[in-house]
Amino acid sequence: MITRVKRPEWEPVPIEGIVNVEGKVFLDEPEVGVAMLRFGRDATIPEHAGDTDNWVVCVEGRGFTSVDCEQAEIRAGQKVFWPKGVQHCLWTTDSEMTTLMVHALGFQPS
């Protein structure tokens, strides 16, 4: 059966505290989710602890991530793992960035 994806077009991410980030949601199922996020300059997803494990893949541009208070730059072609229940965030300053976000229950970093 063919069904429509949740949010196929770029639109602002409707979560309080997120600044200058647009998203497309392709899969939003109980066990797995896939979305693309587009960060403008000075964009942010504030620090929070998620309820699933997440992979963040930087597809274009560059930005910054923090996982459990450890900050690092992330560039196109790199990925970061955000474990369930651990504080993390993602932001840009003077650049733009596009990321692929994949969350699932029981992910393991490779």
C-alpha cells in the first residue's frame, strides 16, 4: 500500500526552541524515523536528551554538535551518534548545513 510521507516539503520545524531550521519528515514510525533538516546561519536545535538513539549525517555544509557536553565541528560526509537519554544539540554559526537524521530503537554506533 502506498501512503503519503508526513512532511514532504521544507517547512519550519515545529518544536519550541528550534531556531532557523527547516525539515522534511520521510518516516515517522514507532520504531524508526528519517528526516532531513536544513540549518540556516545561526540556527540551533537546543540541548535535549532524546528518547531514541539517533544518527546525524551531515550531507552539506558544516555546523557543530554537542554530545554529553563534548563539542565538535561536523562537516559534509561526517556523522555523529546521539545515544538515547544523553544531552545533545546541533547548531550553525556563520555557515549553513543540511543533515539526514535517522532515529531508531536499539541503534549501535559503528
